[in-house]
Amino acid sequence: MPVAIDVRDAVVPRAAVAEAFAWLEWVDATFSTYRADSEIARLNRGELTLGGCDPRVAEVLAACDALRERTGGAFDAAAAAAMPGARERPGCGGHPGAVEPAGYVKGWAAARAWDILAAAGVRNALVDAAGDMVVRGRPAPGERWRIGIEHPLERDAVAAVLELTDLCVATSGTARRGEHIVVPATGAPPAGVLAVTCVGRDLAVTDALATAAFAMGPASAEWLAVQPDVEAMVVLADGTVRLTPGFDALRVS
């Protein structure tokens, strides 16, 4: 997937940017189910135990388990591994007990890429992992980062424009990748919803909750409204847009 880092500080620590991209390459090599030699692939095939993996693999899988509990099973790394498309990958292969943690890993990896930048003194930057973003500081003095949310039906239009600082944003839907999210209980794509955008402070959690909410279908709007760590926009199949109480304050008026 494309990943972009946009640093707006007067001085760009290029070594830190290189380190952030090296980190993302490590994450891909460790967690990708498209790679037969990744640790998650070898774990899924039973060639490697969890104890034999890098400790961060256990950290990620524990976070996925916690999110499965929090979302009532709507976010499920095991169900993601069992999808027809996932079963064709060398890192899933339909093996019993296989997991596909990408719904958490993408945001987790991008958030830690930001941490690398912050440790080098970066204060104003954006990390964009295929549309899921960490935004910190400001793009210019007195301004906020302006983020357009792609319309799920009109490719040349936006569903909303957000102005953010020190927040994260993630969108799940069918606009870019088609039907790639399923309802874990049925294995079928959710009906009645086109896109879910969540804004929060932790991109790993924000991204996972957007994925879970999309799997919930239209009922996600009510569920998101009572989540304490995200604001959200849900676009239903009939074009209706539903917002959590604090989301409107993030939009450009």
C-alpha cells in the first residue's frame, strides 16, 4: 500500500524519516499474509510458535483479541483470515486458527512511524497509510490539517472535509477495494452501509473500530455514538449520513 510522510517542520530529520520507512518495511516483512516467509504466515502454518515470534506479534494479537471482545465479534482477525480472498494468500491458506491482523496492524504501524518522528523532534507532520492518517501539529502556523473523505459513490467528490490537529482518521468502505470486509458471524459482506469514517487519538484503535463498525452495518451509527474514544460519520446505502455528536465540530463549515 502507499505510505506518505509529510513533515512541515523547518528542519526535516531525514534519518528519522528513513527510520520510519524502515520500520514500516519491517512490519510488512513480519505481518504480511501476502508473504510466505513472514512471521505471521509461518505462525499461521504452524511452523512457528507465538513464543518464537518477535514479542510485538503477541502484542498485536492480544490487541486484536481485546478489540474482538470490545466490538462483540465485529472485529475478528480469525474471521478475516477465513475470507475466500485471504485463504488464497500464502500467509493464511485456510489453516485452522489462522489470523489476519491487517485491520489493526496498518494503524498500529503508522502510529509507531509517527513515534519515531516525534522521538527525533518532529512536531508538525502527517503519516498517511493508504488514506488512514496520523496528523500532528499544524501544516503551517495558525492552520489545521485539512483532510478530504472520499465519497463512497462519487470518485471525484468528497463526503466531508475535516480540519484536524493531533488526531487520527480512518475510513472503511467499498470505494477503493470493493467488498473486502465481512460480517464475522456470517462471512458475508455487510448490507446497508457504504462507508464509515472514525476520528480518534490512536490510529490502531481508530482504524479497527472503523472496520468493526462497517461490519456492523447500519446499526454501527448507534454503537459508535456511545464509544468514548472516537467520533464518526456513517454513510448508509440510501445516501443517508449519520454523525456521532462530536463529529460535526471537526468538519469544515
